[in-house]
Amino acid sequence: MPRIVEKEVLAPGIKKFVVEHPLIARKRQPGQFVILRVHEKGERFPLTIADSDPERGTVTIVVQEVGRSTMELGLKEAGENILDFVGPLGKPTPIEKYGNVVCIGGGVGVAEILPVASALKQAGNHVVGIIGARTRELLIFEEEMRQACHELIVCTDDGTYGVHGFVTSPLKEMIERGDTIDHVFCIGPVLMMRAVAELTRGPAIPTSVSLNPIMVDGTGMCGACRVTVGGVTKFACVDGPDFDAHEVDFDLLIKRLQQYRDEEKISLELFKKKLGNMAVESSQAVAN
Amino acid sequence: MAKIIPEKTPMAEQDPKERIRNFNEVPFGYTEKEAILEAQRCLQCPKPYCVDGCPVNIDIPGFIRLVAEGDFLGAARKIKETNLLPAVCGRVCPQEEQCEAMCVLSKKFEPVAIGRLERFVADYERQAGKAEKPAIPRPTGHRIAVVGAGPAGLTVAADLIQKGHDVTVFEALHALGGVLVYGIPEFRLPKSILQHEVNYLASLGVDFEPSFVVGKTETVDELLEKYDALFLGVGAGLPYFMRIPGENLNGVYSANEYLTRSNLMRGYLFPEWDTPIKRGKNVAVIGGGNTAMDAVRTALRLGAENAYLIYRRSRKEMPARLEEIHHAEQEGVQFRLLENPVRIIGDENGWVKEIELISMQLGEPDESGRRRPIPIPGSEHTLKVDTVVVAIGQGANPLLISATPGLKTNRWGYLEIDPATGLTSRERVFAGGDIVRGGATVILAMGDGRRAATAIHEMLR
Ligand SMILES: Cc1cc2nc3c(=O)[nH]c(=O)nc-3n(C[C@H](O)[C@H](O)[C@H](O)COP(=O)(O)OP(=O)(O)OC[C@H]3O[C@@H](n4cnc5c(N)ncnc54)[C@H](O)[C@@H]3O)c2cc1C
Ligand SMILES: Cc1cc2nc3c(=O)[nH]c(=O)nc-3n(C[C@H](O)[C@H](O)[C@H](O)COP(=O)(O)OP(=O)(O)OC[C@H]3O[C@@H](n4cnc5c(N)ncnc54)[C@H](O)[C@@H]3O)c2cc1C
Ligand code: SF4
Ligand code: SF4
Ligand code: FES
């Protein structure tokens, strides 16, 4: 069982884990992900590999707590194990010399765009990074992104830091200014990826997005991760997760992501209750 | 000679009204008395055709005689000479097409219930806790990697560990057993049986590496540097869809996803287990094989008021095991035969609300020898459903093959092998089971595993 060697809280509800897995550490390429399961009754869910250290034999994942599974992972501490940890899955992001590229990350997507940006820089591209978060305290990996890019633009939705607004505004400015952009890579909330795709469609700037549909096995066996790209059904876990943004049916993705909304609520409520009981128990233990 | 009893000794099973509310196994299995009674029906033919009908040629009269004599453990040993997983095969083999189809009794009467006897014997041995461990010879120093922990891979592992080789099984999922653990439901094959068999192999010294995707975590070529031989038993785990409009609507599943959520991830125990599955009220399952039958019976157990099985041919052509078709009928599955989906219709939120079907008629026989279904123009009609499960078959998953240069495949994407040995187009790489045959059966996969294990052992000598 892979052991957690480091844990760090990057922002409220966003945690970084460094996990021992020498094989994945050696193999993984930017854009790939792992699927994990925290305990026997838990779900299998995907997380992007944000970084790896082949020498130390570790991989880094960054998780945003949005529901039960991600919260259960969030409770894990350094020294503990993760029950199942499989990867590296998915096709790597094609790293080539494109020329001038823009790497856009939103929210926890910043952690996912980071390995892509640094690989692109290493491959000799001129990399402009645009990262964003709802508010300043949710911004992660600013320093790391600064290292990985030649230029970095930071945005916050509420204007508490950097450019006031969405990541699309600096991109729009660049396009309107007539900057040469040979390729855009974008990872973040679906609505953000769709907005970016709409911006680059007119000027026909090749744009890749990393899709995040619900997955189960991650090996092309179940088809849970179906997405429509260019009118054709693809399995995101094996055909992606990167796809041509201008061909993706984002509406379908949004709908499919809501398939288990009711169940997710039930699950989360149950979990909170359990957590509540645990808190009561541990405070009783302290009191005793 | 005693008078022939024309019918099989019945096997008690859960009442259909009860069992559609639980996931417990449907048949209870024979008692000792019933097993002996049934064993006595066997004529002990000097030329036992039943043996020819069994893909691994179990000494059927041999084990049945031991059952008749009350030596159940002896019978178990006899079966295990050729079949590693009798508790599984006794439950899931299509006996009516294999051993029992060839039983002489079946010409005039019901055949001997070979499958039920096999199951009884295996269960008896397991419950008695008396499975004998074979003596393992001195280590040969040879290392073999088995890819995929389905019936094919498990058989290879069992055979080669008993020859003194070092065996490691790599499995993509977190659980071992292949389709037996992710596909076939608990009510047909309890997980505990499989767990018992896997534990047994581990106790013989087989190493298991779950959560390891060959082609991703490491490639075939990397494994070949560390192992003397590889066996690829990766199954046919690529779900086919129908390519009709509406297939990506919410509430449309592949059978693989539906069954994986329910079985492997215990979705039927949600929210105690965390993986959800839609509990549809009106569920349509498309297909007529074992997979379709498992899915539609799962839908009933998840609370469906109407569980439809939509199949484009007639009942006679259904490839599912007879017993399961019968069970499905008893449980209230509504068979919609000679009907085929044209499109799936969604509501404004992207959820399935109806399925449009077209009626079919049977024409001339096709390549498979079954009469070809032909749509009847103008016969389109709709059915109200909230869940659709597509169970029209599966193909070769390209993940491992595309990551392995030099592996020859046929035009359907399945691996080409030397039928005598299981050797692929790559040196030291063998294969068998569904990745070679396409969706076949458990016992055929195990037969392939045995043949490849023999060839691997020969090669290493
Ligand atoms: C290839 C891939 C890579 C990913 N990488 C990361 C990563 O590096 N870091 C990270 O924090 N998350 C990542 N995700 C998303 C992550 O898998 C989900 O957030 C997680 O499965 C949610 O599980 P849960 O039980 O905590 O929440 P749930 O209870 O399942 O869902 C809670 C909320 O999250 C939404 N949601 C559910 N599934 C997803 C999903 N797959 N993507 C986005 N939102 C979802 C739901 O609509 C709901 O609003 C990735 C997803 C994919 C497919
Ligand atoms: C729902 C269903 C019901 C069935 N019912 C019956 C029945 O009643 N009777 C019967 O005889 N047959 C039945 N079958 C068919 C039978 O299950 C298969 O023929 C049999 O399981 C094939 O065995 P296998 O070992 O070739 O592959 P599988 O059982 O498919 O096992 C392959 C294993 O390999 C793993 N794998 C795949 N790729 C990789 C990789 N790259 N790296 C590592 N591991 C990998 C998979 O995760 C899987 O665990 C049924 C099939 C299904 C789907
Ligand atoms: S293994 Fe299957 S085919 Fe062979 S005797 Fe047993 S039930 Fe019949
Ligand atoms: S063919 Fe039938 S009766 Fe004859 S030995 Fe086999 S099982 Fe017994
Ligand atoms: S997650 Fe199962 S096929 Fe992609």
C-alpha cells in the first residue's frame, strides 16, 4: 500500500500529498493521472499527478475537497497509507515545440497545469501562464508556476489579488493585442474551459483542455467517462483526458457530471454525521 | 440395471418473490442426500460422451462415482486434477451446451446434473476446510508474470506455481477474479467463493500485484526483462455501444459499468459503500447474453418496477445460460423479443425518458447460423424508461496491445496465437481467454490457461 510521506494544506480545502510509488514516479508524464481508493468501502476517483520525483520514488497529488471521497482523502496524514493507487493513467499531454504557448489553470487546475507548463518550457516553448482562483487565499502554486513559465498572470474573481476577473480576461487581451499564440493549454472548472474554448475558436488558436468526467476503472473497461468530441464518443480515461477544446461537447460533460448529484448529497451528509460523531467521541475521550 | 429416473434431482432455491429483494445466491445447492441420489442417475458409461463435452475433459463418471459412494473429498480431488475452479464452473458453465448436452441420458430424459454435482463437491470441500495442498517442488528459479487475474490468468498461476516456478499476477483493478468479481453478480457467484480460491493460490506462494496496469505502470517489454515468460489473460473488457442517438444521456450505462458499480464497488449497498448506482424504476437492458441477464436481474434487485430485456432475435437464439433465462423469467423480467432500439430520448436535463424501438422479424441464417433479424419498416414505438443498460457484447481493450510493439491481432483486435501453445507473435509471451477468443466462457478461458501453462513449462525446461 502506497504510503503518504508528506502532507501540506495549500489553501482552505486544498491539500497536497506526496505519495511513495516508485513505479508511477518513474513512468508518469505530464497530463497523466492516478485513480485511488482511500478505504475498502470507498469510491475509486481520479486525481492528476502534479509532480513526481523518480529518485525519491514519490508522486505528488493535489486534491480539492468537494465531496465525500476527496474529504476522506483530506483526512489522511503523513505516515498513513492509501489503500489503492493505480497509474499512471491516460494519454500524456503532447509536449512539443509549439512556439508561444499559454497555460491556463483555474482553482485546483493550477496544480494540474503546472507539470504541463514546466514540460513545455523545457521543450523550448515560450510559456505564458495565467492562473486564477475565486479569492486570494484559494490561490495555489503561484511560486511554482512562476518558475515554470516565462511570464505569469494571476487573477482572482473578487479582485483580492492580481488581475480582478476571470482567467479569460488576460487571454482576451492577448488575443486582441495580436500576440502570437501557437497553442493554449487549459485545465480548470468546466465552465472556465468552455469560456476559453469560445475565446480561441474565432482566431482558431489550437486549444487543449483536460476533461474531468466521472470515472470508475480508468482503463477503458466501463465507459463511465464517455465524452463527445467532434461528434464522436470517446472514453476520456484512455483517449484523453486531453482533447481539442473546439470539438468538445461541454454541455454534455456538464450534464454527465451531475448524474449522481442526489447520491453525492446523501453520501456527504452521512459522512458529516459520522465525522460529527467522531468529533464527539474524541472530545469525550479527551474529557475522560 | 436400476430403473432410470427421468428427471434431475431438483435443487432448492430462493423463492423468486423473496430473492428479487436481496443479492444472496439464488440456488441453495444439493444436500449430501440429494447429491448421492443424483449421482446414482449416472450410468457410468464406458464411453462417456459427457467428458468430450467438457472443454477441460473432467473425468465426469469418475467423480460422480465417488459422489455416489459418499467420498465427496475424493470427488473434489478428482475434479481438481483438471479444473481449478469447480465451485465457479459448477455455477456458471453453460452445461446445457457442454457436458450435459453430451450426456447419453439427455437423448430421452434430463441429463445428469453434472454442474450441480460439481458445485456440491467443491462447496463440500471448501466448507469442510479440507482442501489438500499439493506438494510444491523445489524452486526452479524461473519467474513468470501473469497479466490479468481472470479465470485464464488464475489457472496459469495455479499450474505454474505447482511446478516450482515463481509466479506474479498483475491485475489492473484492486480486486482479483476478472469478470468473476466485477461482472458476475453475487446472486449467481458469491464473492466469498472466489476469495477462497484466491487465498488458496496465495497460500501456495503466488504473488498478487493488484492496481497494476500493464502497458501503463510497466510495459510488457519491461516485464520481459525481469520475467522468463508472460501470460496475457486480459479479457475482452471493452464495452460496445450501439451508436444510436441518445447513448450518452444520463442514465445510460454499459453493462460493464452497471455491473462494476453494483458488484465490484457494491453499489447495491450504497450509501454504506460509497459508490452510487441509479436505482431505476423502469429499466431497459439491451442484449440476450449472460451479461444482459445479469444486468436485468440486478436492475430488479435494485428496485425496478419494470425490468425489460430487449433482444432483437427470438428466445431460441438467446446466448445466455438456460438456467439464467429461466431464473429471469421467474423473477418477473419482461422479455421484449424481436425488438431493437433505434434511439434513446432524453428530457431537458439530459436524462433518459424513453427508448424508441423497432420490431424485427427473422430472415435467413447469418454467419453465426442464427436467423438474421430484419427491422419491420414503420413498426417504431416507444417505451418509457429511466435507465438503459447496453449489454450487446464487448471487444478487445486496446490499452495493453497498443503499448506493446509486435503483438499481432486479428481483424477484431483479438490476439493471434499458436493454437497448440498459446504463444503470441512475441517470443516468451503467451495468451488465452477472452483476449484471444472474444467473449467466451470461464471454462474455455481456464482451458486456455492450462494449455499455455504447459507450454510455458515445456519452454523453460
Ligand atoms: C482525469 C481527472 C483528473 C482529476 N484531477 C484532479 C485533481 O488533480 N485534483 C482534484 O481535486 N480533482 C481532480 N479531479 C476531480 C476529482 O476526481 C473529483 O473532484 C472527485 O472525484 C470528487 O469526488 P467526491 O466524492 O469528493 O465528490 P462528489 O461527491 O463525487 O462530488 C461533489 C461535487 O463535485 C463534482 N464532481 C464530481 N465528480 C467530479 C469530477 N470528476 N470532476 C469535477 N467535479 C466533479 C460534483 O458534480 C459535485 O458537485 C480529476 C478528475 C479527472 C477525471
Ligand atoms: C456479466 C458477465 C457474465 C458472464 N457469465 C458467464 C457465465 O455464466 N458462464 C461463463 O462460462 N461465462 C460467463 N461470462 C464470460 C466469462 O466471464 C469470460 O469468458 C471469462 O471471464 C474470461 O476470462 P479471462 O481470464 O480471459 O478474462 P477476464 O475474466 O475478463 O479477466 C481479465 C482480467 O485482466 C485484467 N486486465 C485487463 N487489462 C489489464 C492490464 N493491462 N493489466 C493488468 N490487468 C489487466 C482485467 O481487469 C481483468 O481482471 C460472463 C461474462 C460477463 C461479462
Ligand atoms: S467444467 Fe463445466 S463443462 Fe466441464 S464438467 Fe464442469 S460444468 Fe461441465
Ligand atoms: S454421459 Fe451421462 S450417464 Fe454417461 S457417464 Fe456421462 S454423465 Fe454419466
Ligand atoms: S473510467 Fe471506465 S472506461 Fe473510462
